[in-house]
Amino acid sequence: MTLKARLESDVKTAMRSGDTLRRSVIRILRSEVHNQEIAAKAELDDEGVIRVLSRQAQQRRDSIEAYKSGNRQDLVDRETDELHIILEYLPAQMTRDKIRELVRKATADT
């Protein structure tokens, strides 16, 4: 199942279950993917969708920092909840320890 198809399926599930936050976040993501497809004049593959989702996640992280500096905990909580939903669709990031291990292995091999 492609990432776009998963978003389509998950928005329907969120609507059926009444999860308004998940529904609205997924709708925003679908809208951004659609806008990117219009700009590129081509259908996005999973890599393109991941780029869009990564941008949306970074926007949430930036907003969280801005709201923290403005002492707006209510908005920090909402942005954090949205970020968690977006991260469900992104591939897992490597930990620093795993990266160090790979670097050590690569330098030992050479």
C-alpha cells in the first residue's frame, strides 16, 4: 500500500471513529501532497510524499519552539499531538548510537 493510499484509508477510519484531531491532520497532509503534485505537475511517489510529510513535521517542531518561548502550553500540546500523528507516517529515524556504530564499521572496513 502506498503512503497516499494509507492516508486515504486512515482519514476514512478517523472519520468513522470520530477522531477529529487525526482527521484534520491527515486532511492537511493530503492537501499538502495534492498541492505539491499540482506544483510538480506529476503524481508523487512515496519519496515525494515523505518529503512533504517531513516538511510538515519540521513546521510543527518550529511551531512548538515558538509557542514554548511565548508560554503558550495549550498550543504546544496541540502541535505536539499533531507532530506525533505525522511521525506515524514517516520512516523511523536512526539513533545516534546506531549511526556511530555504522561509522565505526565503515572506517574499520576501509
